[in-house]
Amino acid sequence: MKKSKLDIFGRLGNKTNDIKFFKHLLPTESINIVEPFGGTFAVIKNIYSDEKYNLFVNDTDKQLYEVYTNIDEFIKFKIFINDIAGSCYDNEKKQVDFKLFKSKLTEDVKGHKFYDFIIKTIINRGMIVKYLKTLNVHIFNTDIYKRITFTNVNYIEVFNTHKYDENCFLFLDPPYLFCDNSSYQDQLDGTDTSIILVDILKMFNDVDVKCKIMLIINSLEIIKYLFRGFIKSEYQRIYQLSKKKEQHLIICNY
């Protein structure tokens, strides 16, 4: 079966279109591949899907974890929602009539466990602007979801589990500093996400850490200073929705 390049679900900031900028630095010799800030785990999907790799994905977002571990149910419900949206498509305006769409949603649909997630990540991020054609469940190869060990724990626990494994590669795509992280579930009990960068820096500076680590983060002078000596390169990203241009740093401990 030919794999579709369409993501089953999308999230702001996913790295699918960025991989070309750092692909040459990804350590394909590592066996255990870990994404502690999972999101759509684009690097694992696009680079490490071969069965020779052991795959680990973590995210503190409980709803996203439910998607990971119930992917077939999620796809069926997404297709059902897409069908409803398709029936509300306005050919003149070239977009979904959102008022009509909302009126067609029954209480049973609104009560589905994936409803809020789909409305937030799919409807509000494009479906009402540009109609996404109905997706057939069979175009997706979901085998990789069955192979991944998914967790829903604090990132520190993931770090501590893998940091002494010399056959491990950690790909880090955490919430960015001084950016709108409202689409992310809080990674912490508090609101100061800068502690994540502090914890990552400790990993980079710990001589006992054996795993390979790559961090992709927005380019700020404070980050350049803190991670000086580890920065391999940087690239410019253009966000699809806002068209905003932003520099990203590629930071590695190898």
C-alpha cells in the first residue's frame, strides 16, 4: 500500500516542512528514537519509520495521548466531521458555511470524546476557510502508531529514562520562548515554560549524558548565548497561516 503524505491530524508548529533543513544532522545510526514533546512527531514519521527503530513518543496533552492510542477511532470520527463540513460548503465563497455546519452538529456528535480536539485543531485552523476534501481511512498507513510506545508524563521523566542510553536519539521540539503557545497543553503546573529550556540546557552540559540530542527552537539572543558551542545552524521558517517569518536554531550535543 502506498503511504499517503497527508497527516492524520495537524498542529501548529509541526516540523514536517522543516525537516529538509536539518535532515543531514539526524543520527540514523541511533536505534531508540524519542520525541518527548510529541505533537505530530513528524521526525519519527518521516525519518525513523523503518522497523529497525524503537520508537517512543510522549506528550502531556491528555487529549492528544487519546488520539495516539485510539487512532482508528479518531480517523473515523474525523472523516464523519469532514463529511458534515463538506455538506455545508459554499461554492461562491469557497469555504464552509460555519453557521450551517454548527447547526448540523447534533448533541451526540458534540459529546464525542474527540469533538473538542477536532474543532480546535482542524475546524478552527482551516476547514472553515478552505474545505478539506473527505479523507478515506484507507489512504493512511497507521501501522507506525501500533509500533510506538506512547506516554503521557512529564518531559523530565522521559529525559531520565533515556539520557544514559548511547543508542538513543532525543528530538526536542518544545514550546518556544516569547511565542504564542496557547495551542499547546501546559507542559508544567505553572505558566513559566522557560524552565523547559533550563532543563534541556542541563542535559546538554551534563557530561554523563550518553544519548544524542537535537533541539529545534526559535532564534533569540538569550538562547544563542545559553547554548553557545552547541548551535549547528539556523534556518528561516514561514508559518503557513500567518505568513510570519521566523529564524529557528538547530542545536545538537553531537
